[in-house]
Amino acid sequence: MSTFEAALGQLPQPILDKLQLMIRRVRRLLFIRGLFATLAVALVCLLAIMAVDATITLFSTTSRWILSLAALSATLLAAWWFLFRPLSRRYTLTKMARILEIRHPELQERISTAVELLSSEDPESIRGSQELIKAVVDSAVDDVATVDPKTEFKPARSKKFIAAAAVCGGIILLLLAIWPQQSWTLLTRALAPFLDIGNAYADTLVVDPGDVRVAKG
């Protein structure tokens, strides 16, 4: 553990609570962004497969498998990039304190000074009196109290992915409402390429033998 990290453990509870609240806020936003980014990619891939199948009509099971596996790979890659990778990072009190100091230069001197004084092993003649240390720490507590994690970390990026996922999901629901049978067939063929089911237009084919006569014998 670094000296700075150890010093943070000695900080007053209001400062620690605010830093921990910031960490929870960041991780929550990262989870929401990653979840909806992955969902948006999955729905886009699903719509793409349905469009290809409806336009070209994939008779080959191999072609269906290739498209479905490609979509699955893209979804897993998106999950790793937007969800697992960001959440695997370690967000320590030290990192949050530094982010707070960078965003608010007016707080940097007070927080850093408070940490330095609390972690210093110098004698009181060099470090300063307990009254001085208490005054600096109290000032840092007052400054941190004005920081709002919701203002510091806004869900702007998350909203973009939420909107994208909502649009794609809405398109699929609209297709199911307008062309339920064909859309459901396309959806099933995209999600389950191993199923042996007809294409979207299989039920619309009509076979009329006409006046064909078969010779007896």
C-alpha cells in the first residue's frame, strides 16, 4: 500500500464516504454503459442477420451458422470491451482523490496538504501543531462536502447506448407487430441456426398442380 493510500485511511469519515460514493457512482455508470452497449451491438447484429435472410433467403445451414457465429463473436467482443474491461479496473480511493483534485484545482492544495500532514512522521516542530492540522483537515472536509458525484460523473455516454438499444429493440418489436409470422421466423432462424425451419416466405408458397393427369400403370 502506498503512503498516499495509507494516509487516505486516516482521513475523516466525510472525505472517505465521498470518495467511496464516487467509486460506486463510476462503477454503476460503467456497468450501465457496458450492458446497453453490448445489448445494442447484439440487436444490431440480429437485425442485420434478419435483413440478409429476408433479402437473400439463406437456404444453406452453413451460411446461417456463419452469420450467427459472427454476430455472437461481435457481441462477446463488445461485452469484453465495454463491460468486462472497464469493470476489471481497480478504482481506489487514491485514484478517486486524484481525479477529484484534477477536476477541482481549488481543492488540490487542501486535500493534498491534509493527506501529507496526516501521513507525515516528522516531528510537530516541522509538521505543524495539531491545531493547524485540524484546521487544514476541517477545511478539506468542508470543500469535499460541496462535491456532488452525480454532477462529477454524468451518464451522457450511457444515454447514447441506451437510446441505440431502445431504437433497435423498437424496430424488432415493430417488425413483429406488422409481419408477425415472417419476422418471428427470421428471428428464430437468426438465433437458432441449428433448427431446420423454413424461410420467412415458406408459408406463402402455393403449389397448384393444375390439370396434370398421370397415366394409369
